[in-house]
Amino acid sequence: MLNNVEIAGKQQVAAEFAARFADKIELIENTDSEYMVQAEVLLPAAEYLLSAGYEFLADITAVDYLAEGKFRLIYQVGNYQNGDLITLKVEISREEPQVNSLCAVWKAANWLEREVYDMFGIEFAGHPDLRRILMWDGFEGWPLRKDFVHQPTKYQGRRRLD
Amino acid sequence: MALKTNVRFPQRGGMPEGDPNNSHDLLTQEELEKRGILLTSLDKLFRWGTGWSLWPLQFGLACCAIEMICTTQSRFDMSRFGYEVFRNSPRQADVMIVAGTITEKMRPAVELLYHQMPEPKWVIAMGSCAISGGPFVDSYSVVAGADKVVPVDVYVPGCPPRPEALIDGMLQLKAKLLHPERQQVVRDVK
Amino acid sequence: MQNLNVNSERYTLNMGPQHPSTHGVLRIVADFDGETCVSADPQIGYLHRGMEKLLESRTYVQGMPYTDRLDYLAGVNNNLPYALAVEKLLGVEIPERASLLRMLSCEIMRLASYMVGIGIYIMDLGAVSAVFYPYQQREYALEVMSALCGARMTQGYIRFGGVQADWNEQCDAALQKLLDEFPPFLEMYHKLVDENEIFLHRTKGVGVVTAEQAKAYGLTGANLRASGVSYDLRRDAPYCLYDRFKFKVPVQQAGDCHARYVQRMEECEVIYQLIKDIYAALKETEGGEIMGKVPKVLRVPAGEAYAQTENPKGIMGCMVASDGKTNPLRVHFRRPSFDNIAIYSELMPGHKMADLVTIIASFDIVLGEIDA
Amino acid sequence: MEFVNNIFVNIADLCRALFVWLLNLLGLPVGLAEVAMVAVYWLGIVIVCVFCALFYVIWERKLAGYIQRRPGPNRLGPNGWFHTVGDAIKLVMKEDIVPDGADKNVHLLAALLAFVPPMLALAAMPFGEGMTALDLELGVVYIMAVTTLASLPVLCAGYASNNKFAMMGAMRVVNQAISYEVPQALCILSVIMVAGTFNLNQIIDWQTGNIWLVCLQPVAFVVYLITALAECNRAPFDLPEGESELTAGVFTEYSGMRYALFYLAEYCNMFVAAGLATTLFLGGFTGPFLPGWVWFLLKTFVIMSFFIWVRWSFPRIRADHVLTFCWKVLVPLMLANVLVTGVVVYLLA
């Protein structure tokens, strides 16, 4: 049941995106709120979304397309007023996975980006303290990458709890 | 004169009648001594006392910990046997119930806790994650079973095991304590 | 925190992976100046079982029981986002009775999860007996679920396209007992805890989260509504058939530990009413089929889909990316407790040692969900 | 009835007669009989201590079970009464771990000293007519002095354990025990002003003459119970052993027999507090039909059950609220009480 406030929200964002970042952001076909965003326009787009009332950063995640040799970062941004959800997708190459961090826009991004860094090794420029969050310190490698080889015997150290 | 104790022990302990462990031939005194188990009356008194007051360590990891809490609640009351005194500090605990998945990051903590417990201590591996890694056995961060980390005495299968299964596990441990000669003590830490 | 220019030496305290009141294996490395916390850094990952990597090597149906082990206090609520996301990709149509059964089982397990949340909260404050009464209600709720789908906690009841089993009369009897026993319990619990002086002193004005802070950190669920933001996915972005039911969304303004307790108690009444309404609606669709047309071997068309549901701990989302094979390319869960505790490092400094315990307990977090 | 009433007094006279006969046999001075009697009295007090500790531990677990709608321990012994014996045997035989960084002697000394204050206090406690081991003129002051010692072993335990949680627990026990001494002294003072003497037996005689002091001093009775809880680190005031915050608080590094000493000493401290409450407020060992010492045990049982009931129904008070509650509420309240009592006693006397 899309009440009128919700439709206005999405159209307003669609219009604004088309106006300011015409070539950098385009709507993915047969969806009304999913956008494919270029990496360099991500921060201004996020700042605009925040000002347009989308204060709820629901989720940051990444999908590893090994065949095409790129990561696809997926940002879910919600709106507390009308329960609306905008999805931003950013594609970065696997060789130098680098994107600027959204910690300045939403504080929730801090831990979400640390988890994506821990799992995929994607660098977030401007992140206050980018370090592993889930894996233990002595762990090398990025577990969720498709080309991650799990060597069970590698970690046998009897480290004391530091 | 070594008295061969082939007289059936009265079933006061928690061992149900048709329990497979009963089928073992009962060990005589010398066989026990050969195994290094010296059975004295003081030791029997101590085993009787400990059997009835196994204080578990407050140490829950995952979903099995919730079932462990349910075991102490009003419906499946573990305190009937005197086991509801959950001690927070490992110094005062007798049994470490490993309830949940041991991950590589938690492994040093589990070892540290086990070594901090005073000597007569036992371990109950509760749930398939603690027995053999369970559904997460092929994960990159899970230790496949508690017996890779600590010597385990009783395995309680289930994912999560029902509270009655945990109580039965505690009673099996008590039976193991009260009648040591019946149990084949197999401790292998790979 | 007025400094009493007492040059007391600061020390680091490990509320370590094994601690009676960290709800599992959360570790908080906190610097203390006497009794007052100066800085707190929650460290997680002690229960990280690599769930998302495992789901990539399992087929869709094999992956469903794994979702039960995320927020193990409300097993069936975790199945829903995974099912909804895949159904969005499949485009299959869910029969009405299946949706109602899903909603009813989710609400019952939400009630069970709130009972644990409130009971353990008061127990962590020191009143050990206060956990036994809500747990009794939880046993009634688990009785309904084990009658409905066989397992007490990890049900795995929701399948892609519908549900696993239909409602039977054993569930009727169990649900009737829950519906009879719950109101007197709730009234007794209000009398037991609400006016307790010690409880009020321990929770009022402790761990205050302002509305802006809550929104900035992406708090969801009862913690968000306790800070004055009225946002409930079941009302704002309804999934399943929630738009058919009217229910009140309570909101508190204070945002402190006491408000979170009051919020959860008021939401219990809303859940109780909702269970009654859904149960009545279920009675009307007697004999409807409970499983949509889904092929035996599930091949999900390529694409990415994201679905969110309102879980007892907050909003749980599931992002499924598939490339047409039988097992998903990538599954990611938006875990509410993961965001809820991100606020600890900013919230905890300045509180006493006992308040740290109160804050952790009032946020009602589950470590299985945080570490995924 | 008379025989049952002072059965223990007869036993004591029997022992004294035995010692006197023995000493005459050996030709030693008769005065040594009194010294030997001290050992008998001390033995009686130890038996009381051990039995009250063993009984009240299992009674607490069963009463807690009743409060929490569950059966509680009922397997070992008739209806579960021997569970504590099992606990005691296990604790005696367990390994004694002393952490390497700990101060070894103080670590051991703290455990040994835990039992001393309650035993000293019980020496002056009137269990029945003539059944006071040490009938002191200043009985109340002596007991007050000794109960303040009860917090010292806990402080030593916290300091010696070389553990941050234990140190925090030790700091808490100090500020709680010292600050709650003042209201306790004041409410006992108001009792003394009414009864007029420090001797416990004379207070009981005064109460048998007039009415029980709990009716004259209801506020003092309630405040005494609160401070008694704080002194024994029980229930809402169990901050030193705050389970949910400080893992096992002061006793984190204690295992086996040392922990058992603390675990049982806590119940003896409670028994002393309950005994003092019955003596000062509930008329001690006086009662219509039953013998004296049975009445004393009944009344202490009621008060101990109250302590246990309070423990299982109240959350824990935060460390700074404990102090503000004491200094800003209890002390002014008790000063007013002493003032009112003084005025009334002056007007009536």
C-alpha cells in the first residue's frame, strides 16, 4: 500500500539523481528504487539521500563476481518516516577494491564497513579505525571471497587470550 | 584376596536398567589397580559427595546455552539433583558444560577456562556443535568438536538437545563418578 | 563525569568472552577509573561460524535450518527474510493460509523471545527469581511450536513457497493454554517489577539514547521505539499479510534502560492481541493449502533481492544473490543486534560498572546473530 | 518441661562436675575446671555454627525453589536434606588453587579468619536461660565490635586474590560495611536507651517484664534488618559478590575448602545477625510453652527465612546508591529515632 508520501519520496529522489548525476547514476530496469552508482559519486549521493530524509542505513554488503573480476557493493538505505527503501549498487574492480567510506554520513556504516572489510578486503577510505571485526587477529586472507582457500591446519597456534 | 565384584550394583544411581554400560563385565579390584584406579572408601565417599553436587560453570556459547538455561527453569528443574548452582568463576566449578559451537577465536578462552578449574573436573559436550562441529563443521572458523580442545567425559547429542537430555547427561556423569569401574575411560586429545 | 582530581590509576577490565551477563560470548574491553567506565570497546566474533560462507555451498532448502541458528531465541523469525527474498526472485505466489501460519508462528516466537529478553534483563540486575515466571510463559509458547513443527527452538518451519506443516488440534490446545495463562502473568509481572524502587533507581536515566543517536546508528526494533522513533516494519512496509491487521505501535520518549523495559512490556500486550487476531483469521481459512507451486529442485533465476522483516531484536534483512544454480551465489543477513551494539562504545563511557550490565541487558542482544 | 528447658545447662554442670572430679583425682587446683569449661562452650558454639550453616544452605535452596515455582533439591537424603553434606564433602576434597600473583599467606589467612567473627559473636549470645557462654555486662557492645570484624576477611580475600574483579569487590565491601555500621549502632542505641542496660540477658528480662521491644521500636527493628543485610553482604546489598557484574566478586580466586569457609561463614554471619535481632527486639528465648532455646531457634529461623526471601526477590543496588541510601536516609532517620526515644524515656522515667 504505497501511500502518497512514499511515492513522492522515491520520485523526488529519482528526479534529483537524474538532475545532478545524470550519467553517473542510472535506474536499474523494472525496479523503482535500485540505482547503479559509479564509485566516485557515492559520497555525494549518500549525503543527498541523508538530507532527503533517508536516515536509516539498513545494510552494506558485497557480492563477489569472480567471473567478471569485480565486487558489487550493495547499500540499503531506509526512511524512518514512510518505510521506503533505496538500494545503491557500486561496482569496483577486484584488483584494487577501494571505495570511500560513508562513516561521515551515517554512524551505522562504521561497523558495517568493518565487516565488509573483514570478509572481502575492500578498503574504505576515510574510515576511522578499519580493522577486523569478526575474524581473530592472526587470520590472513578474506574468507568470503570466491577464491579463498580454507587451510584448516594453518591455524594451530595455542595463543593465550591476549 | 581380590573380591570379584560381579554382584550387580543396586540401581540407585541414575543408570536406567537397560543401559548399554551395564553390559560391561565388572572390573575386579586388581584390574582397576592395573589401570591405575585405586578404589578406597575415602575415594568412594568423595565420589558420592561430588556426584550429588556437580556445580556447572556458567559458560554458554550458542543455542544450546538457551536450552541449558531452560533446564534450570521451573519445568525441567535440574535443581532437583542439586546441580542448579551455576558458578560464574571457574575456580568453584566442577563441570564445564560446553554448550554451543567452539570457534577458533574462542578456543584459547575455552582452554584457559578448563585449566583454571580445580582438579577433579569434568566436561560435558552438549549439542552436536560441541561433539563434532555439527552443521558448521566445514566452516573456516569452527573447531570440529570440544574434544579437540578439552578432554570430554559425556557427550549429549542433539541440536539443541532437549533439557531432559542434558539432565540425563548429568546423571550419566554422576553414574560415571559413582561407579568408576563400570566406565571405560577413554581420553584422547588429538 | 566531574573529575575529583584524585589521581587514581586507570585499569583495563575484561568483561571477557565468559561473563555471566554478556548474553553469550561478547567481550567488552573497558577502561575503568575506579567504578566509572572511561572507554569501552566491544569485541565480537567469538561465535563467528561463517554462516554466510556455508550457505553458499548448500542448496536453498539445505540452507534454511542454518537461519534458525542466527537469532536462536526466535528460530522461525529468521527463516522469514530468507524465504521472502528467494520468493521475490522466484516470483512464486504464497497461499493465504501459508502466510497466516507464517505470521502466527513468528508472533508466537516473538512473544517467547520477549519473555527471555525481559526475564534475563531483570535477572542481570540481580533479582534472580524474576526470570522464572517469564520463562514459564516461554515454555507454553515453545509447547505450541513443538506441536506445530516438531522442534522447540530451531524450528525451520518456513519453507520456500509456504510452510512445512498445517495447524492441528494439539496446537489449538497448546495455544489456548498460552492465551489463558499470559494475561494474569503480565499483570503479576507489572506488580512485581514496575514499582520496585531498586529497579527504578538502577534503570532510570541510565544508557540514554537520543532519537538522533538511534537513527544515526541504525538501531531498530524495541530499542529504536524506546527512543521516540515510531518505526515498525509490520506497519510501515508491511510484508506477508500484516497490512490486513490493525495494531498499535507503542513508543517511549525517554530512551533510557527503563524506557526499553516499558517498551517491551507494552509490546507484549500488542503481540498478545495480534496472536489472537491472526489465530481468528487462521480459523476462517480452514483447509486451505499451505504450499505454493515450487519445484522440487529449486533453481532460482539470476538476480539480487533484498527482503526485510521485523524480528524481536529489530529489523532483519536478507540479501540473496543468485546466478541460476541450485545454491545461492551470496546470502547476507542484516542482523539487528549487530547494529544495536555498535552504539556501546559511544554509550558506555561515564557509566558505573553495574550500569554496563544494565545497558547490555536492556538492549536484549543475541550473540549468535551478532557473529553470524 | 523444666528438664527439657535447661537440658544444656545440666550437661554443662555435668561436665563441670566431671572436670572437678578429674582435677581432684590428679590433685590439681579446682580453678582449672573453668578453663576446661571454656573448651566445652567453644565446642558447643562450633557445633551450632556448623549445623546452622549446613541447615540454612539447603533451606535457602529449597525456599528459593519454592519462590521460583520449582521443586528444589529433593534427591539426596530424606526429601533432599543431605545435599549440603554432599557439597561440603566435595568442597573439602577439591584442589586448592592459589593464583601465582596472589599474596599466598593473606589468601589463606582470609579464608581462615572468615569463621572467627561469627564464633566470637555467638559466644555472648543468650541461646536460653543460663545458656550464654560469656555473660558479659557489655554484651551488646562486644557483639557490635566483633561483627564489624566480619568485613575484614572479605577485604583481605579481595586484596589477596590479585584479580581486578576481586579488588573491585573488596573496595565495595569496605565502603558498604563501614557506612552501615553507623545506622546499626544508632538503632541498637535506641534499644539500649529503652531497656537501660547493655547486658543481653537483662534486656531479655526487661522484655519479659514489659512488652517486646519491637512494638516500642518498630522503625529501629526495620532499619536493623536492613543494616544486618548490608553487614552480611546479602541480597540487595550483595555487591562484593555481585554475580552478574563481578563474576564471583571477592571469591573469584577461591576454590575448594577456602571457598567453603567463606560460603558457610556468610550463613553464620546471618545467624549472628538474626540472633541479635531476636534478642534485642523479639524477646530472645522467652515464649509460652516450648523450652527457651527452641524459641530462640524458631525466631532466628523466621528472621533467616526473611533474609532468604528478600534475597530472591530484590534486584541489586548500585554501588553509589548503597552509600547515598545509608548516609542520606538511614542515618538521619535513626538520629531522629534516637531523639524521640530520648525525649519519651526522659518524660516517662
